[in-house]
Amino acid sequence: MLSRRLAPQIGGPARRSGEFLTVRLLATERFCAMPSRDTTSLHPHVFRAPSEIELSMQTTTLLHISPDYGLQMIRARAIERSLPFEEKSNGLILDLPLGQICASKETAGLRLTLTASDQMKLHLLQEAVDHRLDEEGVALDRRWSLTELGVVPPTLTFATVVSCERLYPSYYRVRLSGASLERFSRDGLHFRLLFPPEAYKGQWPIVSVNGRVEWPGGISQWHRPVYTTRSVNLEKGTLDFDVFAHDGGRVTDWCRTLRPGVEAAIMGPGGEWLPDARWIALFGDETALPAIARILESLPEKSSGVATIVISDPRDVQHLDTTGGLTVRWLVRGKDMSLLDELKKLQLPDGDRFVWIASERSEVNQARDMLADRGLQKAEMRVASYWSRQKL
């Protein structure tokens, strides 16, 4: 049962994540300690940080690699992603919406110190760093200093299904209830549904001795699809998300037989936050509709622009709350122009602009090139692949 909140006995006894009683602030290089600041002020079009960062929690690891190589790798990544960073005599510092990454040279390698305002953000920041280092095959034996052995990750939440309705021909809406859903209204648009391997049903990931998350059976064996939080009702303690129904989809099949009372595990929040520009253009296909809806309904009144959405069925058109200066256009797949055709026609203002597009991988790759050719900087766009034709 998920309601037990206990992880399996992997690497040590399981404990509830609420049992953290103290937090250690770890000693770091002097230059790593910096006053908190709102990272959105460092670039006008970076996704807005959901809340001001007040740095209070830290974890650190020593990468046994060439310090110069490590710094070069981090610097290149920051430049590629238009991330704000500051060079120091002995390293560099990145300020991000989740917190701060400090990289400093040591005799034995490169020291990484992560700092965030709370346990949740620190864990998300560490996961992002771990993912990037794993991709590069760097220091795979690293150990993080802040470790609570056997505890489920702070981003893991157990909830109960309240309802699952077919609101539109192509969409299910699932409502969950739980005591720890408030954070999904901030800090990120997305979350992951967790489906364990058949042989490990009832077992859940835990924090291992090296400070990293250990997945029963290996993370590659888990089904962890990403969904957008459509809305959170803080008074009722519920979370809604929409599922685009398509043949062969595992979550689609799950929705077809879903009944109230079923327990579900979700991990997050994560992903991007709200775009911060006065003029915004949103483009997306059926899979991106929930994210576009969430963004539109969260934009300030001053916003203007356009949203273009591809749907499979004319009956999938939804009422979306938008500001007066933002229009929505619906395109029916196979009948109207494509997203890329509409993107070519887009009239861009000279400044204070942001273009967001999410769709199939090959389509967004073309969109990225088109936007770059039209003079948009990386910080003025968000281009995301939500699916690949080979996987559907």
C-alpha cells in the first residue's frame, strides 16, 4: 500500500521523509557564500523563479576529475543554456531558480557545493546536476554529503485518485487528493507519474548511502511519464492533470480503468516555470495543450501575444482563461495549417518577447532553427520535445 509511506529495505532501514529533524550547513570555500538574489533579474527573459531564493541548505561532493576540465564543462553548459554565472579566481558560481551551484578547484579534483532554500529544491538541484554528470559519464562514483539513508526522496508524494473523467474526446482529467500537493502549484509546471516494474510493485525509490536516489530494479525499468499540473485546489487539497488519450499509451490504458480510491505516486514538481516577458507566443500540439493552458491562466494581465494549439478533434476545443491582449487559435490536425506553417507567419516584436513551443521531436528541432534564423536568442525561446514518432 502506498499509504504506508515507507521505502523498501535497500541499503538500510526505511524512514518517513518527514523525520528530518536537523539540517547541517556544510563548510565550503569562502567565495561560495553569497547573498540571496532573485535570479530572474539577471536576464529579462529567463523563466520566472517561483519565489525568492533564500539560501539555507547545502550538500557537497568532490569530483575526482581535472578541475579545469570540470569547470570548462560547466561553463560550456551554462553558455549553451544561457544560464547566469559568475567567474571566480578559483572556480565559478551559477545562480538558478532552484538555488546555487558553486564549483571550486581543489587539489584532489573539483568541489561542487549546491545550496537551496529548502530540502525540496536542494534535492531537485542535485538531481539535475546528477543527470548532467551521468550523461557525461563523469565521476559516476560520487557521494553527496547530505544523506538520510533509507528515506524516500522529498520529491516523492503519494496521493489518492478522486476521479477520472473523459472531459473531451481526446483527454482524460484525473483528480488526485493528498496532504502534500501544495508545492505542485509552484516551483515547476510538471511532475512524473511513477509505475514500478512488475517485479517491484509496492517498492519505491529511496535515498542511498551516496546521497543519490536508488530505484528498485534500476531506473530504466520504471515507467515515469511527465505530465503538467493543470490546477491545484489548496483548500480541498486536490491536484488535476490532463492525459492526452492515444492508442497504445500506458497511461491511457490506466485511465480507462481508473477508479476513485486508487493510490498513485508522483514525483516533482520539475521542469520550466512561467515565461517572463510582456509579449509571449505559445505553440503546441495535443500533448502540449495542458501546459499551454496552465501558462495562459497564470500570466499577468499586462501580457499580450498569441497561442496556437493543434488538436485531433474539433470537440477538443477548451475554454482557456487568458488576458485581454492574448488570442488563442485552434488548428485541427489534417485540416488546418501545421504548427511550423503558423510559426513562419508569426510577427515578432523587437524586444521583451518570448516564444514557447512544444511538440514532436523533429518538429521542434525545425522550429528551433527557424527561430534562431529570425534572430531570437536562446534566452528568448523555450523549445521542448514532448514525444517522438518512434515512441508512439
